[in-house]
Amino acid sequence: MISYSYQLIAPKIITPKLTPLTLSEDSVLIRPRYMAICHADQRYYRGLRSAEILKKKLPMALIHEACGEVVHDPKGVFAPGEQVVMIPNIPGRESDYVAENYQKGSGFRASGIDGFMQEFVLLPHDRVVSAQKAFDPAVLSITEFVSVAVHTVSRFLKKRVTPADTVGLWGDGCLGYVTANVLRLMAPEAKLMIVGLSTDKLNLFSFAHKTYLNTELPADFSVDHAFEITGGGGCEFAMDDIIRYIAPEGTVMLMGVSENKVPVMTRDVLEKGLTLVGSSRSGRQDFLEAVRLMEQPDFAKRLRLIISDVMKITSIRDIEHAFERDAVSPYKTVLDWRL
């Protein structure tokens, strides 16, 4: 069969491409329904990656956060019309020790491989997760976003060597907010200390033990462990704070993405015996846990607070308008995909 793929061919230029799809017993045919724009999508769309990277990656359909409905499953694992979440990670070389999102040879949709901005998508069964409960589809579209937080918190709970009485999160953006909510459920005993730049954003963290502007940390401030979720130019300042205020043998979870080198005071890292753990993307088990958490109504309601727009998409012009709106929004933009 033939499907349309809506590809970014150059910054801010999207064009449709007819793509052949070959149905097989080992794949599920899915129609994307709702999808969310990520900062990574914006970096490609606005040409904020290097010219070398853009030349290598484009043309490419964007979006790796999406839910949809099953059109056909020859094995009958999923029923026609069943609501599902699509996993963008494509595992590489299988390993008993390395998670699927870190395996050599792995791929990722909307990063050199067409993402979900398509008319139809074919996925292997293990890249599809059922979500049959009465989910708000706009919230369900950010399941991948939630799974990234689940993956990081799961790694933190396995790797920490001291109690998690107090956990500091540097970053008041969407990912910081979701990670704090996931921590609240997966490590309920921990007191959450949120450090951010915006009073308005910090007000969303009403469930946290305390919130602080990064310029107003008290002299006696201290945390047992920390999450760095600022990314960009904020990484350097957040890392300075974290290394200064974290307790000895604390674990630092690194989630923020920076395009530039970030200096780290290694002397203090060594003196405190800190563990720095990088965490990126997620795998099937993280998606399953994310869907389970999202079945809790209170959690789902809190996630809805970071969705600023749900925009109906019926044309390429609508896609362009959505990316422009998202670029000036502090929260998530969801596309109601009708193409």
C-alpha cells in the first residue's frame, strides 16, 4: 500500500512524499491520531542543528511522541480501532546488560529515520503498547515523554547508594515537571526540592516539598541526590549548584541535552565520591510502566497542565503554524492529526 509521509526537507520546509508500505505478519498497521512536538523536533524544524547534521538527517518526517489507532494486525494481537502508543526506539544489537535505548546499532524515529508524521505507520508488535483505558488522547500522546522520566527514575533507584531522603531537581520545564511527578509516585518517601528560573512555572510543582528560584538558594541548602534537567546553556550553572549542594556519595542523574561542552568541577566530584549517570530516551518496559502510571486519574490530570495547545492538523500550513506556536509556548503542543 501507499502512504503519505510529511518530511522536513530543509528548515521550515515540509513536503509530502508517497511512501510504499509492505504489510507482513510481523507488523501492525497504525494510523497516527495525536502527536506532540518535542524540543528535538523544533531544533530540526528551525535549523538549529549543525549544517552537517541536517545534511545527514534530512529529509525526514518529524515527531517521536504519538498515539494512534490500529488499522490492521494480521496476528490479531491488537484489534482494529484499538488505541495504542507507538514506541520510537528501534533496538540494535541485543544485550543482557545494556538497555535497548543504549544498544549499539539502535535507531530512533525522527532522528535520521522517519518519525510519526505520516498517514500510516507500520511497526513491529513489540513497538506497540495498548492503551485501552479512557485516556485523554492529548495526554496519551506524550507517553514517550513520560517514559523518559520513568526510565531515568528507574535507573536512579537502582544506582543510588545512599538513602533518597531529599532529591533536588534542577529544571522547571516540562520534563522537570513530569520527572518530579514520576518521582512522587515511584519514590514517595523522598522530599522533592525543585530549583528553577520561573516563579510561574514553579507554582505548578505544588506537590513538591519546597521550590526555589536558582538565585535564592539558602546557604544551608542540601540534597542527597539530584536530577539535572535544564539542558542548553543552563547545564553549566545547574551542575555547579548540584556539585556544591549535593551530599557525599550522592547520585546525579543527567537528563538535560546540551549542544556544547559543559565544564564540570571534577575535584569536587572526586572529593564527594559522586556518581554521575547519563540517561536518555526509553524502552518498552518504560512505556508499559508509563501507561500504568497514566491510568491514575490524578497523575493524568497533572500531565494535562503542561499541554498548552491541541491543534487540528488538516494541511501542511497547519503543521507550520503549530511549530510556530510551539516555539513561543513554555509547554507542550499537541497535534490532532487529520492528514
